Amino acid sequence: MAPIKKCPECSSTQLTFNKDRGEVTCRSCGLVIEERMIDFGQEWREFDTDKQSSRRTGAPMSYLKYDRGLGTDVGQKGDIFQLKGKGKNKFFRLRKWQYRISTAIERNLKLALAELKRVASYLKLPQSVEEEAARIYTLAVQKNLVRGRSMESVVAGALYAACRRHEVPRTLDELSEASGIDKKEIGRTYRFATRELGIRILPSNPIDYVPRFASALKLAPDTQSKAVEILEKAENSELTSGRGPTGIAAASLYVAALINNEKRTQREVADVAGVTEVTIRNRYKELLKKLKLKDVLKKKLKK
């Protein structure tokens, strides 16, 4: 609905909007043009006298809490001192029953979300990834996909799926180290959960891993840019299809470091990427052969 710009009675443009009454009136003739208007903006009133802030809306809902953050507390800590005798005992009983979780799903979520936060903190994941992982795990619990699987493996699988959806590069080896679950088990749980929940995830892009690996190897920005350029050429040549993203990303960094005279051993690169030296060596040879980088390396070595 378009906003009213003039009075329909006298065509005056001197209109007054009363926020408290929700009315639009004409100052010339006094006609009430609109009434009982709804304000769709945020409300910032607060009715708690203990706090001086102007909030009313409260914290947003979050999947990182077992009750989505919609739970309330029975009174404040200061209220207990105003009670005496049986009233105080009743207060304690109410608070005790409030903290007790009734359903099995809520009990599972409370334990699992604590584990999820621990693993996410260990891996230094952003808040958006934690929220997405908690949402995936909650859906898995509601659809009874956790039955027959350990809570930790489902949490790790949900985190891996969230990392893939938000393009935050984390390997199965890193998740295995953080959660203490075998990476094959995490991979199986991840594939099962994404299939059952209908979550569509695109293949990992090797370029996403380059900044992390370059930072760990202390390589210059020029070397990082060269590695991205090599990966783009490899992708155009369909050299990245069917190969592990971490291996080919590490090999491209190894080649870029040699070209820019920042020599790193294959062992160093393999340790950072979490792959074997054989993988680095094989991907390195493929890049040199397919992208014809041997001549570039020879020129650099002669200089």
C-alpha cells in the first residue's frame, strides 16, 4: 500500500502521524485519514525494572540451544530474598523442575550441542557454521537418524556438512582429530545424513584450501596468487576432477613455491595438507605434464 501524501478531503499535504495512537490526521481540516495502523518496526520497550536497557525483543532464536533459546527462567536471583519459609522452598522446587529436561530428544540435544560447541571451538569455526551444524543435527534427531550411531560421530558429520555448505575448508582428518572419531566413520555418517535429509552439497573447491596451507607454510602472497592461477588452469584442463582437493591444492602450492624461489620440501607441504608425500609427488608430476610448467621451472632454476 502506497503512503498517503495528501488529504482526500481538502487535498492538504500537512499530515500528522501519531505513533502512540496509530493515526494519520490532516492538520488543515482535522480529518482522520488512517487509524489503528500497525507498526512493523522493531519494538524496543522493556518492562523489567532491574535493567536500564531498552530491549524488549530479547535474544534471537538459535539452534545452538536445545530449546531454540525460547526458554524462560523462574524469577531472578534477587527474588529469593523476598520469600520466606515455604515460599522459598517452593521457589527452589520450581527452578529445579525447570532445569530438568523431560523428553529424550531434549536430553540428547543438550549433550550433543555441548559437544558440537567444543569441536567447533577447537577447529575455530565461525558462528554461522556452528548454527548450520546445530540445525542439521536437530533435524537428524527429529527424524530419528541418530539411532544406532554414536552422538559424537553424528555431531562430527553435521559439522563437516556445515563446513562444506559454507565453503569453510576443513578436512576429515581435522574433524577426526578434534572429535576423536575415525574419519571413515565421520564420512559414512556425513553421507548418510545428507542423503536422508536431502541436503545438496557441491564438491569442495581446491582453491578454498590455498590460503590456509599458504599461511601455515609462511608463503608470500605472490606464491599464493600463483597457486590459485595454477589451480584455475588445472580446473579448465579438467585435472581436478576425481582427485582429492587437499592433495591438488597442496601440489599447486608446492609448484608455485618452486617458481617463486620459496622452496618447501614435499614433507613440509604434506604435513600441512594432511596427505602423503606420494600424493604430493603424483599431483606435482601431473601439473607439470598437463600444464607444461617444466619449462617455467627450468628458467627459474637457471636464474
